[in-house]
Amino acid sequence: MLKQSLQQKMLQKLSPQQIQLMKLLQLPTVALEQRVKEEMENNPALDEGKDDEEELEEEKYEEREDSTEAQEEFDFSDYMDDETPDYKYQISNKGKDDEDRDIPYSGGSTFHERLMTQVHLHDLDEKQKEIADHLIGSLDDSGYLRRDLRSIEDDLAFTRNLMASQVEIENVLSVIQQMDPAGVGARDLQECLLIQIKRKKNKTFATRVAIEILELYFNEFTKKHYSKILEKMEIENDDLKDAIDEILKLNPKPGNSLNTSGKSVQTVVHDFTLTINDGELEITLNGRNAPQLKISREYREMIDHYKKSDKSNKAEKEAMSFVKQKLDTAKWFIDAIQQRQNTLLNTMSAIAEYQKEYFLEGDETKLRPMILKDIADIIHMDISTVSRVVNSKYVSTPYGTFLLKSFFSESLSTEDGDEVSTREVKKILLDIIEAENKKKPHTDETLSKMLQEKKYNIARRTIAKYREQLNIPVARLRKEL
């Protein structure tokens, strides 16, 4: 049974201008330049450059005119027919789920192409070349073949209608493993390192010991159980150290050397510049973040033309609607760009003032605990707005270029009751580990006690978490001979 009813609801909806501003806020400098170009291509009412003096005088004069008189002389509503639906003046060929996707282009030959070029240098028949093509296509970015030969055999049968035995596949794989860079086509790290070290022509005693370690004691080597290796191989500490030095010279990811040229290189463009003059911080916005935009003169002249045109003409009304829509969109975009600049400067200025002691000296231990809410309260904006700014913007300082997000950190209480930044604790932890005796590295428990002696209340589990965030391995894996 159908039933009609009236309901009242309070909804919060963002205006098109607010949505546009939110999108512009999260764009870094390079992406903003591209966005401005796209807007200028799509909206002919938007032009680049400053308004000349004549246009500025006209704008001031128009602001002084009486709004009621201006409305009587020219009213957009005279051109609009209330009986004509709005959708007839608009064109939309995109669905809600449609998404613009830019296709990146990269120069140079690919990983696959370089290896296939080497395949042609070997004496292989057509079947073997096709197997080689499939094997090379199955390599990951590091140059490893992660799939077993049985799966490769099935793939060849189903995708290429090629019947090949595992023996045939392994024979072709051995050819690929002879290619450059050494180690390509290996099925695991052990095989990758062995392929590389066995290629060395002049094998020293250290090289032979290294080969034996990789072949027979690889598990002990990865876990740094050096005492077991010394006992089983009956060699001296110096011999083991020389052998390990030989192994450390090998490349665990040989495919990366070929992949690099095929990948696009991203360059960080800073959005702010922070300088210090006479003990005071100065913040400037990258000029590429402040494009000079204006309303096209031609579109302004169109307005004057339509004032004098026939208001009853349907074609004139449609043209007037189009011009008005483009003008409004251009004004919205210019206002959004201006608001973006103001928001960026306000946010960066608040961060610089909050962390002034750090920016004056560059000492990471001077960083204060700071969360998004701290800055949002200072600039009287929402936390989500601050988040959009700091997640993708960089600042150039006398100490380097940093992501704004890196200046935010949680707080940690000391024994004296003071609050310090977790980044300060990480810096002290890093300094302790760098200065430790690598023959007897500190355990997490020891590190916790050392920090507690410095009056930082921190548990062993927290030490482990910070160590992992700093990409520092456990004590056993930091051990050196």
C-alpha cells in the first residue's frame, strides 16, 4: 500500500564553490597548474593576466552605482523563461561514476623489451623464444620469477596453446639467468645471490667461502647466527667477515636497475618558502600557486551586447544563459583560487609560529607536540581543511624541504610531567642506535631503560613500534662482526 507523507529534515549540503575550494586545497603546486590550464580550456570566460587600469576603474564605478537602478536597467530574469526547464540550457554527458584519468607516458625501453633484446642474441628456436617471452613477462619488478614451473606450464598451455614440459621451461629459464643484470630470473633471494657471485671470474678465498655460505648456511646467514657458521665451517672471524663483505656487494633486486628508466620521475615542488631574517620567520607562497586570472574582456562585451538585443528571441536567451553560466563559473574559480592562497598562508603561518623554536634552530628535538586540532583552533577552520593542506604541501626551509605533515606528532610525558614530541624521542632513539656497539647492539629492553634514564617514560613495546617506524631492524639483525 502506497502512502504519502510530509517530513522535515535538516541537511548540510556543500555549495559548488565550497566543493571546488576543497578540491583545490588538496592539490600540490604542479597539479594546481594543470587544473588552471584545464579550467581555462573549458571556460572561455576565464583569461590569464592582470586587469588593466581601465578595467579596474570600470569595476570601481560599477560598485558605486545604485544596485536598484542597475537591476531596473538590466535584469537576467528578463531573459529567462520560467516555463523552460533548466536542463535545456545545460549539457552533461557524464555519469556520476565517471572519472577523468590522465594516462602517464614514459620514455625509454621497458624491462621486458631489454630482456627480449638479449633473448635474440641466444640461439633459441621459435618455441623457446615464446617460452622466454612468457617467462620474462612473469618476472616481478625486482626481476624474480615468483611462480613455480608447474604453473608456468599450465599458463603456456591455456594462454598460448603451447605444450612445454617443465624441463624445457627450466632450460629456457637458465638462459634468462645468464642475461644482464646478473640475478634476473632467480626464484628466490638465495638463487639470485648465487647467480651473481658465481659469475665472478677471479674467485678469491673470500668468494669461495661466500658461495659455500650461500649454498649450505643461507638460513644461518640471514638470521646472523655467525657463531654457528664459524663452528661448522671451521674458519676465522676475519675470513667470515671478508666473505660477508663479498655477499653484501651483491644486488638483491637486480630488476630495479632495468626498471628505473621506464618509470616516471617525480620532482617535489615546494609550495612555501620559509626564510629567517633578523630572528624572524618569513613565509612566502610559491608564485606558481598564485596564478593571475581575470574575466575575459570579450565576455564582458557580450553582456553589453545582450543588453541591447531582442529579449524575446529564443536563440538570444539561450546564448545569454550560456554566457551567464560561464561568467559565474569563472568568478567562482577565481574566488576559490584566492581563498586557497589565503588558507595556505594562514595554515603555514600558524605552523611556523607554533614550531618557531624548531624553525629558528633546525634541531628536531625542539619540535613541539602538534596535532591537526591545534592548528585548526588557531586559524578557526575545520580539522579536515587543515588535513587537506598538510597532506600534500611542502615547505622549503634552510634545513631542507619537508612535507608539512611531518611536523605533526603526538605527545609523550616525561617524569617531570612535561610533554615532548614523539618525533623528539625517535630522534634520540636513532642517535643511540647509531652510536651503539654493532658487535653487541642494544635490545629493545635496553633501549627502553636508556630512555627512561633520560626521563622519558616509554615501554619496550613502544620502543619496538618506533623502531619499526624508523625502519630499524631488531638487535640480532643489526649485529656485525
